[in-house]
Amino acid sequence: MSAALGFRVKSGWAAAVLLTGPKTAPRVVDSRIVELSDAKVPHSRQPYHAGMGTAQTNRHIVDRLVRGIERFSRLSLAALVAEHRAEHQLRAAGVVVSSLIDPATIASPHMRAHASEGRLFRAVTASGLERCGLAAAVVLERDVYDRLARKLRRAPATVKAQVAALGDGVGRWRAEQKVAAAAAWLVLSGG
């Protein structure tokens, strides 16, 4: 049976959901948090920040943190994919992000730091999955339900309710898990 992973990327971590089953009625097999940065390394969740509300301007520090994040996330995602491949036929993955804006277009150094972190964690997630042989489709959070609704030929409100119901009995099923599940369902449906 086909399976797909969905991720809602945050700064330093991602909600990950594995769906299996037919595209008309998938089920949740796994829902967890995947660490993309090493909690033992100070500032690795926000490598472009020097402190509260302050952008990091030391390129050496940023470069060192980014290299560590790339290594850590690659290992973390590879372990997750290997675990699921042992029992499921993974097709692809959907990666949900809040923005695709180019950080260079943002005037505020603090907001540019946030955008840089968003781009970094999106990139390490997508590239880590692709290194594992999974196609990674990046989708904006504001578009995921509409895209899934079009693919399934259902109303967006219906799809949103169905995604919410997927979490019955799963445990933690917040907005991050729901959009991750929607992304997994989208790629499971061939979208």
C-alpha cells in the first residue's frame, strides 16, 4: 500500500505525519515531531538571531550553525525515512511552509533573520528527503487545503474536516499535524 509523509516545517523542528491507504480515505500511521536542529547546540533553532530581536551579523557563527543544522537534519530525516521504509512503500513527501519570500527583499534585519531561518529549514527538509530518494513537494500553508480539495474534487471545508478527523485517537493533533497530514494526502493523491 502506498504511503506518503507530510511535514510542517518550523524553526528547528517539523511536525511529521505518515499516511497510508487509498487516496480517497487514507489513515494516519505515525505522527511525531522531527528535530531539525540539535538542542545541545545553542542558537541552532535560530541561527540567524544573535539574541532577542537581534539579527546575527557574524558570518562565521551563522555558517558554523548552518553546517551543523544541515548535518543534523540530514541524519534525523534519514532515520525517519528508513524507519518508515522498513514497513511502508513511501511515494513522496509534502513539505508545508509559511512563506517562500526571499529574505533579501526584507528591509528589517530581525524579520529578515526569521525569513532566513524559514528558508533554511525548508531547504534542509526538502534536500534531506530528496537525499533519501523521496520527491519533496513544497506547498504554502495557506494553499494546502485548497489544493487538496481541488485534487480530491471536494469542498475545502469538507477536506479540512476530513483532515481533522484523521487525528482521532492519534494524540497530539494540532494545526501543524493537520497541515502536515494534508500535505501527505496531497502527494499521496498525486498532487
